[in-house]
Amino acid sequence: MIKRELMDILRCPACVKADNGKLTNYKDSYLICADCGRKYPIVDDIPIMLIDEGAKYIDLDAESLEIPPVLAKE
């Protein structure tokens, strides 16, 4: 679980330059950007805040996300 203090300062790396990018925690499994819709998976309580990773899920509705997230091995 991500602490409230951390959630207060975390922002979407794709939107932060525009002073946007507020994230919401979805089922302790994803951080979802309110501005661009990127969804960053949380694995072992660590958010994977890579723009490319968040973009993988941008077209999925929150209800369609795999809980818990499973990252593809490359």
C-alpha cells in the first residue's frame, strides 16, 4: 500500500511538466492519471512510473485492468 504522504507528491511523469498529473490509487494495483489516463501498475508495493509502462494500459477501462498487475518479461 502506498502511503498518503507519497500519493500527495506523486505525479504522472508524462503530465508533470504541464503542472498536471494528479494520480489516484485504484485497488492498490494501479495509479491512474486524471489528465492523460495512463495507468501505472503497482508491483510489490512499488509503482512502476515509466511513461511507456503507463501507456500500455491507456485505452483500458479501470474495470478491465488485471488485478494484481502482471508485468511482461522482456
